[in-house]
Amino acid sequence: MPIEPHPVSPLAVHRDCPRCGKPVQPVDLVTECPHCGYEIRNPRPVPLSETVIGADPEDSVSSVSFETTPPVEFEPDPLIGTDLDVYRIDALLGRGGMGRVYLAHHRDLDRPCALKILPPELASLDADYVSRFKVEGQNAARVVHPNIITIHKIGADRGYHFLEMEFVPGRSLRQLIEDEVRLSPERATALAARISDALAEAHRHGIIHRDLKPDNVLMTLHGVPKLADFGLAKRVIRGSEADVPDGLCGTPQFMAPELYQGRISYFIMLAGRCPFHGDSLHAIMTAHLNDPVPNIRKIVPEVTLEMAECLGLMLDKNPANRPADGIQAAQLLQAILGHARDLDTLLGQAFRDDPRVSWAREGGQRFRLNVHLPGNRRQAVYVEPSAHGSAERLLLIYSTCCAAQPAYYETALKLNAEMPHGSVAIREIGGQSKFVVLDTYPRATVDAEEIRRSSHEVASRADAIEKLLTGLDRE
């Protein structure tokens, strides 16, 4: 049975996690323990004021209770396989404090979509929850941007309030970081720039997200980040005191330092971990307010000085030193990044409609492309940045021909003279000297079409040289 509600100060509201025994501050209907990830269910909605210090007056509440039953995923879901309005609900994608998100099929438009549904029992327990749920949809629908999840409809049917959203097949930024441990500095900076650009557009509409974290950034199959979950968003009047929210709202590790803490997703993408840790909410608050931000270049030496300075500004404990909004943050990150985009995005754009090419990361910033050629031949092409400094860095696109045997030198030199673009070179690959066809571009300005065209040309020429010199198809 749930614990009987009783009056309590928001600062005192917590209970020990049943898995790890460490204290947990309730932040929503389902609270994830920040220490071990265990999900603790609250039998009624926890209004936003219970996650804040100095909350808005209209957010006042006096009690909260918990029920430590197993996580929701162990319970059968009555909605899966049923119809709601014009949708067929096919599967559960995930859930948050304001409802569950389902993969659904829009029967009229014959397309997949995502439905965020607020269960009827929540609406009956707290009418304000329905209002907040609608505000989430209205806030998100006001902003149309390629890096923000599109809201198509707000509706209700059979007591279920729902938002129809763009369906993004892929994974969250949190899952991406967990899978890859940490992202390359260039890729992390490129993603941070695109996320900041999305926030900038929201800020232009007077909307502050207030819960930016890797869980709320979805990654498309082509590596495009899309900001989701405006459930804690707040509309502000630019130029008034409302520009700075007067309450603490959001997820502890991700809020700005002056709001008591500040883990930023950019740091996590670069380092693969949070800048600050603590065994309690108070410990996290204290660390964010008082402890220096860890030196990112000591954790990841590959981070450039410019990136480290940018990160330092974004995590500065003095809000006057940080970018004032998403607009300034996006400008700062774009200045650091220059015109270079991360290779995942460029390769996705280059080959998403090309069935002859498949590609995968081989570790770090090196990618292997498998190129299918006429005559049932195939060729591996490698794409990676050079080891130069950021200003002089090149993008290397090369394909192995065969072992660099002295008997082939003269023929290789003649072929090199005949090539209008690129060259035949010798590279150490796997401890062996090999002939390769090599093409290079400035990393800061290369575009997807140049990568696509060069990859096919390099593959074709390397295969022709391999066939001429060896008569084989090994590479």
C-alpha cells in the first residue's frame, strides 16, 4: 500500500532507493534513482513544485508519497493492440512522468507516429496535470525546427489525453553515449551545436525547455539530434523578470549552476560521464555550486583548446559569463566548430540513398565503407581525419589496392601520373606497406557530395589497380 500522504517541505521530500539504499528526491510520477537507475513509482502525480526550490506560487503542494512496486515494464499494458481515435497502438516506446509514449499507426494517413498518452487515472487525481500536458504540446507545436520533434495533434479519446508526435526511429543521445562511452570531440561539438540551434529557436519563441538532458534528445538513424519532451517548458516574456525562471525545475544533474547544479550534455558527450557526482541531492548541489569544473583536456586530451574554453564558458558558475540563451550558445559552438560537420552526419547524408554503399565506424574517427562495384566486385574505402591541428586537418579518403611490392613500383608510378584527381600512395596498414588510392579534402569545408563522389572514384580506381597488378579482388 502507498504511504499515507503527510505535509512536508519540498526540500525534505525523499526516500531511500529500495535497490541501492541511497536517498532519492522525487521528480515525477516515475523517479529514476540517479545512483543505480532503479525506477520508483509514485501512486499519484508529483507536481513540479516538489522538484524545486523557491517554486512558482501556483505550483504549491504539501505532500507526496511513494510506492515501491516493480517498474511499470513488468505490468501488461492494456492499450497495446487497441485503437485510440484514428490510431492503432502497436508498442510501448518509453515513458516519462507525464505519460507513456507508444509507437502507433495513423490509419487515415497510413504512417507511423508516436503517441504520448496521459493515463485517465492521472487526469482524475490532478486536473492540473491535464493542463500541463496540453501546455507541453502547445509549447512544442509553436516551434518548427529540424532538430525539434514535431507535434502534429493534441487530442483526447475515451478519457485518454494524447499528443501525436513525429516518430523518430533510432535511439536517445543517452543510449548513444552509453553505447560508445564517449563521442569524438568534433562529433560532440557538432551535436551540441545542433541542439543549441534547436534551443535557440525555442528561445526566439519565448520558450525555455528546462529539462535538457541526453534522455530528451532523440537521434535519428542518420545521426540527426531532435529535442523532445517540453513537459517542463516555460513560456517567458522576453525583457521581463520572467526571463529567468524563479523556481528549480528539471532533472538535478542537468540544471544550470545558479539554479543549484549544472551537468551539461556537452560535457557528458565529451567525457562520457558527469562533471559532478554525489550521494544525495544536497551533495550534488554543493558540488555544482562550489567545486571547480573538471579539466576536460585531462580527461580527454583530444579535446582542442578552443572546445575546452567553450565548455568552460558554458559551465561557468557565474551566469553572466555563460551564453545568455540558446542563440548565443549556438553561435559560440558554431564558431568553435567552423564549417566542419561530424563525419556521422556527413556520411549519412552522402550515402543514405545509395544502395551500393554501406558503412560503419571502426573506432575513433575512422569509418569503413563497403562499396559494391560492377562485375560483382567490391572494394573497401576508409574515411578518417588526418592527425594535423584543427586548422590544417584534412579528411582522408583512401582504398587499399594491394601489397606495395617493389615489382609494382614502376607501374604504380605511371598510373599515378595518369590520375586527374587523388594519387597512388603507400600507407602502413595492419603493419604492412600497401598501395592505396588516396584523396584528400580540407576537413573544415568538405561536404557530403564530395565524400560520396570521391569514395566511388577512389573505390573504382583502387579496384582497377588491384585487378591490373594482381588480377585478384581481395580488398
